[in-house]
Amino acid sequence: MDTVRQLEQTYEIHIRSSEVTQQKDGFNTNFTVELEAGISRQEGMEMHLSVSSAAIPWSWYSFCAHLGTNQLLVDGFSISGLTLVDGNYDIYELVAAINADASFKYDASFDVNSLKITLVNNNSTEYTINFSSTASQGLAKAMGFNTQVDKTIAAGGSITSDNAVNLQTIHSLFFHSRKLSVANVITTQLGNFETILDKIPLVNVAPSGIIHYDPYQTAPFRAVLNQSELKMFDISIRDQNGLLLQLNGCEYEMTLLVEIKYPQSRPKQNLRPARRINRDDGSTRPGPPPVPALVSSLPANKRRAVMSTSSSVDEDLNASDVVKPPVVDLGMKETSGGGGVATRVHHTDLDTVIKPPVVDLSEANDESNQISEAMDYLEDIM
């Protein structure tokens, strides 16, 4: 038995961030939606929810206190460490900002070939950079340093990052809902089900641009909801670490698609056709399987070859059902034989002989593959 889901009803919910109730001061990416006209499903039906479209500005800062990506502690203190002004930096702007910070004891340089940063201690005193500190880990990771161990650098010494620089501290956006019970999303972070409705990859967009999300850019996905009614729910937009997105006051829009479907089981359909062929005795039998579109597209002579190979013609078929070869009149000539008996001798005029078709060898392989695929199809359904 096959399980199919018949679409019963669809709804769209258009959401503007300026028209919903925000749940956290200073943020507009954690809100509640309350519908006067609720959407419900009957017993036995399924409710599917997906993000149909979204337009979200890249107005967040990749390096900021909110994400924990703007500091490096030195000797356990921020006062002698590095503190960046919240904002977005490319690698050369980041190097310039590090070198301009008078409290930070190191000068920075970037190798365009290795994509790594080198920090040089130009002071006469030894210092330790606390890469393992929670306050330092975000910026240290973006700069390519190992966040598990601290590094002590002697006067005049240097250290080069362990990995390549990656300044995109937010990799993807996730739509969460804590009030909707989602039954088909699992993450490796928890190894269990999470209330994630959808994910937006950051493709072909940069800071100050607009993210235009179309679910068909990736694989269209629908969250299966356990609720019987959709009337009041929450949505939050978070990064890959579960932190709320800070859009710094910029508004956005999104559309949700709700589908009500009825799952039902039905037997597989018989692939053999209902057409029947009359026997001479008046009885009937099932006809041969239909010629697939692949075979139908072949020339007539190729199609007859495939059909004659894949299905046999019974002796009790009507004569009209059998495909006959063309009849060629080669002409007759009357001559006088021995004993005065007139005989009829067949003669062949070379101009009347039907020549075999000329096959374009450049297409032979394609036609051979088509016939082979057609034969496989006919064998499967016979």
C-alpha cells in the first residue's frame, strides 16, 4: 500500500515585523503572532508549515558585544586587551583596527597566501593572550586562533593563527518557534528534535544588502506541526549558535505557507492497460503494455522492432492486428517454355528494388540506447 497526501487547503500568513508584538527590548526578531481567523485541521489530517518567502536586511554587526566577537583578553583583563568598535570589518580593516588600538600590545599583519594573521609583541614585556576565555573565543575563532589554549608571547616574539581567517561570524539564519511543536527537525547540536521551522543560507549577499529568501534556492522544506489549530504562535530569527539576530532597528517581512493535507493509503495502480484484444472465438485477453513516450518518439521502423521483440503475437489474433511488411510488385514476364507450355518468370528491375534505409552512424549509439531503455521498461511492466 502506498501512502499519499492529498492537499485539502492552503493558507498564506504575511508578517511585517512592525505589526507584531516583540518579546525582547532592543530586538525585533523575537515576536508573537495572534490570528483572529485561526487555521485548524480535522482529525487525521496533517498541518504543514513552511517559509514561503522573506526579505531581511543584513544590518547586523559581525563583530559586536552581543555576539561576543569584539574582544581579546590579555593577562586576564580587557583593559590591556583588544576591544573592537561594533561593526563589520574586512580583513584589512580588521588589521588596521588592531594596530590602531593603543592598549593592545601586539601589531597585526595578514598573509594573503595562507589567509592567516600574525601578531607580533613589540613590547619589552611578555604577555599572555587568553584565547580560551569565553569573552575572547568569538574573535579568536574569527581570526583563526585555537580557542582551547592561551598563548604567551615573549618580548619581540610572534604568533600566527592556527587556521585561516573567517570573518563571517554568522553563517546562516534559522527560524525558531518555541510554541509550535515541530515533529521533523533534528540538529547535531542537540542530537534531538528542535523547533526550527526553516534555515536561510547567506548566499550572494553582503553587509548592507537585502536577503531575498526563496525556499527553492535550497531544498523546499515543510515542518510538520502537531497542533490541531494555528492561532497564536511565536517566531524568532537566530544565528547558528541560537543567538537572536540584532538588526539594529531595521524592519523586515516574511510569508508563511500553511498546508492542510489528508494522508490516505491506496493500493498501487496496475501498470497493465485495460485495452483488450478480441480472439477469434469471441473471448478477450489483455493487450500488450502501452508504448512508453520514449518508444513513441522513435521512427516507425524502430518502434515496430521494439514492439515485436518485447511482445509476441498469438496465433489466434485477428489478421488486422498483425503489422504486415510492405508488398513490392516486382513485375511478371511471360516466356515460351519447352513443349509449347507458357511459363511466368519473375524478373527484378534494379530500379524497383527497395533499398535498406541508410543509418546515420552518428545517431546509432543514441538510438541503440533508446531502444535498450525501452526494452528495460517493457520488461519491468510485463
